[in-house]
Amino acid sequence: MSVSQWRPVPVGLGAERWATRRECKTVLVVVHTVTSGQRLLEAARVLENDLRIQVVFTQAPDPFADGVGDLLAGIGAAQVPWEQATRTEFDLALAASLQGLHEVHAPLIVMPHGAGHNKLVVRGRGRAVGARAAYDLDSQRLVHDGALVPSSIVLAHDEDLGHLGRSCPEAVPAAVICGDPSYDTLVASLACRPSYQVALGAGDGRRLVVVTSTWGPKSLFGRHAGLWSRLPDELPEEEFQVVAMLHPNVWFGYGTWQVRAWFADCLRRGLSLVPPEADWRSVLAAADFVIGDHGSVTAYGAVTGVPVLLGSFAAADCQPGSAQSLLGSVAPRVSRRGSLRRQLLQAAEEFEPERHRDVIGRLTSEPGRFNRNMRQLIYRQLRLKQPATVPVALPAIPPYLAR
């Protein structure tokens, strides 16, 4: 069945005629991008093994929606076209971005798709010139036609409640502090570091350097194109394995061919790329060094207990007091002068895990409890009794490299 065709089962007019299980509560997962989809799958996992609930997915309009169809097809999701999704009533909807959600007919749970609500954006019309607010926590995105869009707003840390209160006071009653699923998964993954390193081509005594970039002109990839060619030149292959992780918006904004073409020479000289559909948590868990920017993945790198260096950092775009902002105040910068090898060895010699304590503490105020808290929230919205067990955070799927 084409994704553009309206789905006759398990939702739609007359769906009960074709259904195998009837009287199920139906949850709609609204996926805007691959990044938000990966985060939403963490939340949807708490519904496993419950025969009272059925889950369907829809791809919402977004400038970076490329790749979502492949993601959903890859997991065998029951996909509902956006036009059908916005003309059907559901028992609950989950999303990790706000665009277009006012069109959804269901109680709505919205969660962040990165490390908390850390990104500052310029507010739109009707606001003071230059005024900035945390992305997806301001009234311009949370309120439509005078009504609050989400029924529940999932926060990773109790400090986010203060930011929400300042930017959109009417949304505070909807806030629920659940924690961070990626933090919990990353912690559970650290014990698998040796096998992850082997999967990434290291594990043979060489140290694994993970270089990560968010998207946009202020990202590491956007600002410092020269760094990427320095990596294979200045980090001897007999000592280091270097892998690069680019934000999915780079891959799906420009296309896989273009990304490979940009890195063609670096790839021939030993640099490896992690594809956008791979689980980035397992890549981070394998790292001996992380080089990054102000993106969420770099902040999560602090959890791994290895040195984190910044090749670029847009401090003005980070929420003050956020994990990213705190990391920016303690992480060493990569210098354009001097060899990268020497800088990494110096960072390792001077590194103390205590340096990242505040960064890690700011990622979540509910460490290890996202599944429990999210399940409570979802079942409360569905008005169902919770199952007796709660799924624990599992290690990330083993990583792999782009061919």
C-alpha cells in the first residue's frame, strides 16, 4: 500500500471490519524528522507487550522530512498519511516537534528531540526585537489560536520548568518532568564499549576519536571545513580510528551522495562516516575522545567519561545554564595551530571526569527513570491501568559505518 493512500486498518472508517484485535486504544506517533523519530521510538517502547494498545505512525510536514519514510518502513510501522492523520481522532498522540500539531485530533504529549530544550531562537513577530527563547518552549510554538496545543509537555530536568514559566506561563500546568531516554540508554551502553569499538573498526589497541557536528552555519561542519581534512593527516592510522557523525539534517538536507562527495578524499585517507540511521548512542559509548560543537550529541559525550573537546561552539545559541552551555565553560578548544594528535594526548593527560559532573547533572533530574515516568504519563492519558512491569533502559543497538 502506498503511504499516500488512506489506510483502511487499523484506523479509518470501517476499520473494525478488517481488524484482528478490536477495542484497542490507538496511539498516533507524529514523526517530523529522523532525529525526532529516533527519540519517539524510545517513548513508544514503553507500550511493548500491551495488547490493549495499537500504535500507528504519520510523517508530518517538515523541511528535513527526508529519511522519515525509510525509518518507518525499516521498523515495519503502520503508516498513516498526514492528511488522514489530521482527519482522524486518536486516543493519544506523541510528538517531538511542534510544527502542525494543532491539526491533530488527540490529547498530545510533546517531548524534546535533543538534550533538553537548550537551543535559543529569535522569537517571531509581535515580540521585542532580538528577544530569544528556548526552542519549543515559547508561546509562539506552544499556543495556537489562543489555546495550548500539547496536553503534556515532557521535560528532562526540573530546571526546564523555570524556562517554560518565563517563556509560556500558561503551559506550566501541562509540564511533566520525565527525564531523558537517551541519557538512560547511553549509561546502559557503556558496558558494551569493547564490542562497539570493534564494530567501528577500533578495539585493536587504537583509540577511537568520534567527531560530531550538529547542523546549521554555526556547526562544526559549517564553520570549520578544514578540520575534517586535518583528521586523517594528523592522527596516525596506527594509533587512532576516526569516525564522523553528522546531524541527520545535514544528510537529509543535502542528500547522501552530496555528503559522501564532500568527504570523498577524507574517506579515501581513513576517515569513516556513521550513517544517519545508526544509533549514535553506541558510537558515543565507544569513544576514547569526542570532538564536537554546541549540539546535543556533544553534550551527551560528557556522560561517557572521556575527554570532550570543542572544535566549534556557538555560545550565544545555547540556553544559559543548559548542559551545552556548561560544557562550553569547561571543555578545551581544538586549536587550528599545533597537531591534533598532540592536542588529544594533552587533553587525555589533563582530563578529570569530575570536570563533567555539572554537565551530566544538567542533562536529566530523573536519571534512569524515563521509562517509568513516561509510562505513567502515557497510561494516565489513555486512562488505562499500567502493566506490572516497567521496561528498563537497554544498551544501544551496535553501531556500523557507512559503506
